[in-house]
Amino acid sequence: MTMHQGRQLTLRQMEIGQTGTVIGILGGRGLMRRLEALDIRPGKKVTKVSSTLFRGPVTLRVDNAQLAIGFGMANRIIVEVG
Amino acid sequence: MRILLVGNPNVGKSALFSRLTGIHIIASNYPGTTVEFTKGYMKLGEEQAEVIDVPGTYTLEPTSKAEEVAVEMLKDGDLVIDVVDATNLERNLNLTLQLLERQVPVIVALNIWDDTRHRGINIDVAKLEELLGVPVVPTVGVTGQGIKGLVRRLPEAKVPKTAYSGSSSDERWARVGNIVSQVQSLSHRHHTWRDVLEDVSDHPVGGVFIALVVLLATFWVIRLIGESIIGYVTDPLFEWLWTPLLMKVSLALGSGGFWHSVLIGNLIAGGIDYFQSFGLLSTGFYIPLGAVLPYIVSFYLALGILEDVGYLPRLAVLMDTLMHRLGLHGYAIIPTILGFGCNVPAVMATRILESRRQRFIAATLISIGVPCAALQAMIIGLVGQQGGQYVAMVYGSLFASWVIIGLILNRIVKGFSPELLVEIPPYRLPPWRVIGEKLWLRVSGFIKEALPIVLSTVLVVNILYTLGVFDAIANIAAPIVSGLLGLPKETVVALVIGFLRKDVAMGMLAPLALTVKQLVISSTVLAMFFPCVATFVVLFRELRTRDTLKATGIMVAAALIVGSLQNLIL
Ligand SMILES: Nc1nc2c(ncn2[C@@H]2O[C@H](COP(=O)(O)OP(=O)(O)O)[C@@H](O)[C@H]2O)c(=O)[nH]1
Ligand SMILES: [Mg+2]
């Protein structure tokens, strides 16, 4: 991964409407596989659509699809914003 | 010849299945509608081919039980129709490439083709076909467009020459990216009504507001339609057509005797009382057709609209935090809502949950706290006569039990509960024809399945009653029922019959002249106590023996505790 290019954040920390590129997933093989099947993987551009109150899920747009991701998982997905 | 419909969740596999086989099955706008395969037949040339609607999967390396079923079924297919969502080409093609690596002939149905245009997506179909090495046919599942072409080209399905077997997932994604960049071009898309609606319902505050409006409106519509059907259709029909007929039969049978009591039941004040007479032709017909059917129609109409519009996954996102406390995640709200119709499909739908722990908790909570439409219709009919606040007491007790037992199970059940990770489908305006077909499917299913069981149950009740079996049961259970729950010992019989049909069991409470308090207690206990036999069977299938017994133990204990508390407090 190239460094110094942008800020690195978790999905949770992203602002609503912000777009970033996934650069890593902190978690085991199982989590990686579940996310990968939904096309969330390093290199992929994602846009945060909303977050929910009380540690609820984050929703994202990946290409034309919209996905909801639990709070804990959202904390383990690292993106780089430009 | 066996043809499999394989693809991501919510891409229109079930819609295509209906088109190909003429068999209508439930299709809804959220991932996980089909958790079990459905089989049908179509003519292919001279041959009769078997068509199977496989549960949706994102990958052939399964991550949930529904996906496992899908991968398992691939082994026995002669031909795969890979259903691809044309508006999400990249993710869908990843599964396509995985399919192409298996030595099975594939044809691609490029579905939801109608949606590509106003999303500004242009796909070069010929180029895609060339790159994949298998036929690609654009289709629209809801209208049937392109289906003929798909059927015509089925024989061309093949294993591509360039199949890259055993490629790593990175290599596969790279190939997908390469293909997509060659075949797809994006142009400007218009901001539409649904973008606006999606934005509002994804907003944390706007979303809660919309959820409240949607749920209240849903309850209101269900009640309004249910009551209207009863008031303007079924009750008049029973009163003006069926009652006079039964009175003639009653006279012909000499107003008494064995056959009279089986067919007509007891005459109440010289006439037929559909809740109390308890004959096969009186109460036996009235419960399913007069009391329950109107609410089945109104409930499934409302559910069908919510499902097809695509609202339920958004509700799941909002409910996620609460459901977490219960050891589940937001998506468990979908089986739960299905349970308000019937617990059988609800327990089956718990397969969309990833872990065994979640499925156990969800199935147990549904069996305890979610009364089916048939039971609800009878509760509204009987308890509602005494006043709406009593119905609210029953629902309040059930909801409180659902939450409290969930909190407890989350503490004590071992295992792992993964978090919510789900695709939120776009809002869609479902064609009325599609809504109507689905409603008819569910209503006729209810009539076919429930009517015979209700009639047999009423018959069994009559026979056991004549044989005096009930008195024996009532006497044995009397200490618990009278002591703990404060109910007359005859209510035991209704609780026992609840195992067969809960609506009939509610009906058996009618002649007992219970006080309002007793009515509230007995309906609550009846709802929680034990699943009906049909639910029990699927519990065994989904949870296996040990967990089913555990779940049942929890239900019985919870029912007794809640009933006793009500007895103390009310
Ligand atoms: N616009 C559009 N909607 C479709 C099409 N095919 C299916 N649908 C809708 O998409 C949703 C999912 O369809 P379903 O058959 O249940 O998908 P499955 O989960 O793959 O079986 C339903 O609401 C369908 O009415 C299509 O070609 N175009
Ligand atoms: Mg389906």
C-alpha cells in the first residue's frame, strides 16, 4: 500500500457522503471472505451513505449496491480518503 | 435433465423460475426469500426438464446455511442458468466465474435489464458473451421479457473452453474487473423519486420517523381490511346463507343426537353460535373461513407490499441495535415479521442467520412471542369483544416476554453471533399483478393447509369430548392451571388442543364463560406455551432434537411464569 497519500480512517469514522478506497480489513479469514463476497475488498471505492444511532450499522454504496454493515465490522474496515 | 437457477440473492431467480415453469412461488425484494429449493418442470424440446430455484449465494465458498444448501445442490445439476443482476455486474460476475470453473454447462441470464437504462448503465452483451465464452441473454423477470430467448438458447449452454480452474480469488477479481471495464460504460443517471426516498429512510432520524409511520399505517390497514372483510363479506355470507342451511340440517337430524353434535354442535339459545356450537359444519367452518381468513388476506396483502417495495431490509438496519441485545442482528426482524403470518415459514427463514446460536435464539423467540395470524384473528375476535385494552395486555405481555427472554438467552446461550452484513435492495414499485399473485399463493396455501387440519381438530375435540378423555386430562392438570394461573380446569383442554391448531383452541375458550382476566391469561399462555404441531415439526428439522427440546422447555417455563405473573398482577 502506498502511504502518505491520504488520511486513513475506519468506515465508522468516515463522514456521511464521503468516498474512500478500502485499504485493509482488520479481522480473520472468515470476515474477509464474507466482505469479499459482497465486493468489499482492498482497492474498492466505497461511499458512506449513513450511520445509525446507538452503535448501529453503517450503510455504504459500493458500485450500484447498497450494503449495511454492523458497527463492529465497520470499525475494522480501513479506508483511505483523498 | 436438471436445470439449476443459480445467482446472488435478490437478483430475480424466483421470478425467472415462475416464468420458466409456470409455477408461482414467493419472490420478494430482499435477500434470503428462498432458503429452501423449489422444484418445477418445463418443456425443453421433446424433453421434460426439471428446474430448481436454488437459494441465493454470493460465492461458492459458503458463509451461511442457505449458501451451503446452494453449493451442495450444484453437484447434481446438468445445466446452470446463472442469473445475474445487470445493475451490479462486477459482484455478480465473480460468482459467474466461480461457476465457470466447475465443469458444468452455464448460460447467463442478464436480469433486471429494465433497470439498467435509467441507472445510466450500458452493457455490451455480445462482448460479454464473447469474453465469458457462454451465452448471455438479457431478461426481465417481472415482465417475462427475454424469457423466450433464454429458453431458445438453453441448448447452447456450455463449459467455456477458457475455463480457468482453481484460480485464486485475487486472480478472479482481476479478471472480473477486466471484463467489466470492457463491456460496461456508465452515463449520467437521473435523480429519481427513489433516490430521495432512499436518502430519507437511510437518515438516522428520518428513518425512525418513516419506520413508525410505516408500522402504524400497516397495523391500521391490516385491521381496517380484516374488519371490513368480516363485516361486509364473510359475516353476512355466514349469516344469510350458511346459518339457514345449517338450521335445516339441524332440523333434519332431529335437533339432537350423535350426528347432530358432531356436525352442528350445541344449539345456543335455539340457534347456531359460530364460536360456541363447536360442530364440524358450524365452528369448524367458521374459524378458518369466517374468523381467520379475512386477517390472512389483509396481513399477507400488507406484508407482500412491504416485501416487494424493499422496505424490510431498511427496517432491519434500524432494528439492529435492539436485536443485538437479544443475541441476534437486525436481519432477524424478517423471520420475526413472517411469524406474524405463520410460524412455520418464519422458523424456516431463520436460515438466513449465520450462526447456530442466532438460529436457536430467533426460532425460540418467534415460537414464544410471535402469535400467528390465525391465533391473532381469534384473539382480536374473542378478547377484542371485551375491549381493545385487553388485546393490548396480551400483546404487551408477549412483547415483554420476547424482549426479556431474548436478553436472558443472549447471556446464557453459548456460541457466536456474527454482525449484520446485508445488501439493501433498491426501492421498487411492484406491479399489482405480482402482489396479487403472491397474495393468492399464500391465501390459497392457507385454505389448503389449514382447513383440513381445523376440521380434523374440531372432529377430534368432539370425539374426545364424547369419550370423556377431556375430563381426565382436566383433572390431572387442575392444580397447575387453577393454582398458578387462576383458570378453570377446563381451559387445560384448550391448551392441549392448541398443539393441533391454536385458533381452534382459542375457539374452545369461548363457551367457558371466562372472566376478562382469565381470557387475557389463557390467550397469553396459549400463544407462548407450545408451538403448534406444524411449527414443532419444522423446529425439529431446523434445530435438531436437543435444541428443540431446550426451546420447548423454555416455552413451557416462560408461559407458566408469565401466566402466573398476570394472575398475580391483573
Ligand atoms: N425491475 C426488475 N425487478 C425484478 C426483475 N426480476 C425480479 N425483480 C424483482 O426483484 C425482487 C427479487 O426477485 P426474486 O425473484 O425474489 O429474487 P431471488 O431472491 O433471486 O429469487 C422482486 O421484488 C422481484 O419482483 C427484473 O427483471 N426487473
Ligand atoms: Mg428467490
